[in-house]
Amino acid sequence: MREKLLQVRVLLFVFILLFSLPVCVRADDSGSKSTADAKDGNRLSLDLDLYFWPVDLDGNVSAGGQTAHTDVKFGDIIHDLKMGGNGAFKISKGNWFLSNDFLYMDVSHKNSANIAPGVSLGTTLDTRVFTDLVAVGRQWQNPVAWNLFMGARYFYGRVRIDAIGYIGPPNPEVVAVKSDDWVTPTIGAGVNLPFNNKLSLNFITDIGAADRSFNWEAVPTLCWKFNDMFTAFVGYRLLDIRHKEDNFKIDTLMHGPIIGAKITF
């Protein structure tokens, strides 16, 4: 039931994003035809970030009293990925903005190891993670562009650990499955340091905490602005997730290079 609800949430988010895009563009167009004051202070704009994030997972996960170490490299994730997606958008009006950043990943990774002569252990670790950060903030640009924001990050995590020990005939399979969702209040800041009218260094960081939960993120990127509509960026992203509830635990650092483009409407 929980998995179906998660799928419904993802689909609703995609539909909202698709329908909000033309609405914001129309609002922006109508504003451009109004007075000069409306152009400066009341103009709506939309930034849509499309990016590729090859992720490594490092840490520990637990389900039903069973613990597994996650050391899954990007090459393994490409091979074992069932489904994944990410993206972000920001709607601005004057100095205020509303932003949303989401990530979904469903990975099944298999391992086998000889733990003693004639004894091997095969394990399958299924990890499913969904995060969605919704925030409101204020931005300034005099002379360096920077912003402050606050909001909440929603998490959903599911861990399944299967282990089969072989001593002659296979022993019965050990299965542990646990899932949980939680929300952490989050605050953050961003700064953009221009080198010239094309090249700039951008840095975003945020931190969130709640009862039995803690997360932080850092995203430095180098940006190249082609024109007023298109900006390309490359950098590195780190997202640390820590949560413990009953027999469920996620303590994982997701990190890797990031490359993408920002489209401004």
C-alpha cells in the first residue's frame, strides 16, 4: 500500500510540474506586456534544472535487526538500477522564490563472499529512496547574487535484505524488509560568484534535523551562461541521510559529479 502511495506522489509531482510550466510562462509573458514597474518587481520567472547525477552510496542500512553495509559505486548502480529520476525548479517573483528539488532511486545490488572454506554467503540489498525538498526564500544581487531559504524535506526509504548461506545444500533464505517516511525542517543558503558575464561559481548548501533524523547537502557547481535562457553547469553533489526508527535505519552518503542545464523562462 505504501509503495502505491509513493508512486501516486511521484506521478502527481510530474503532472504538477508539467502543468505549472506553461502557466508560469504565460504569466511571465503577460507581465512583459505590462508597465515597466511590473517588469522589474512583479515579473514571474521559472528556472527548470535538468541534471544527471551519477551517484555512489556509502554507509549502512538496517531492516528488521539485519544490517548491511552499502558501498555501491556508480557502475553498480547503472547495472542494478530499477528506476530513477531527479530534477528541480524555482519560481521567482521579485526577490522571493519557491523551489522544489526531488530525487528517486530504486536499486537492487547483489553480493557474494566466501566467509570460510566451503562456506559462501549471497546477499541481495534492495534500497529505495525518495526525497523532495520544498522551500521558500529570498534572494539578493548587490553585487554578488546570494539567497537564503527554508522549508521541509520529505524522505521515503525502503530496505530489503536477503541472505542465503551455502553449506552444502542451501539454508533457508533470511529476509528482512522495512520502510519508513519522515520529514525534516530544512534551512539553507546559496551564493553565485561571477568571474565575468558568462562564467560563475555557484554553491548551495542546506541542513535539516528532526527527532531521530539528520541530513545535510552541499552542491558546488561551475556555471556557463550561453544566453538569458540557457545555462550549463558541472560540479559535485553530496547528500547525507541519517534516520533511525525502531528496526529501520539509513545512514548513507550519496555523492558524485553532477552535470546539467538550467532553462529560464
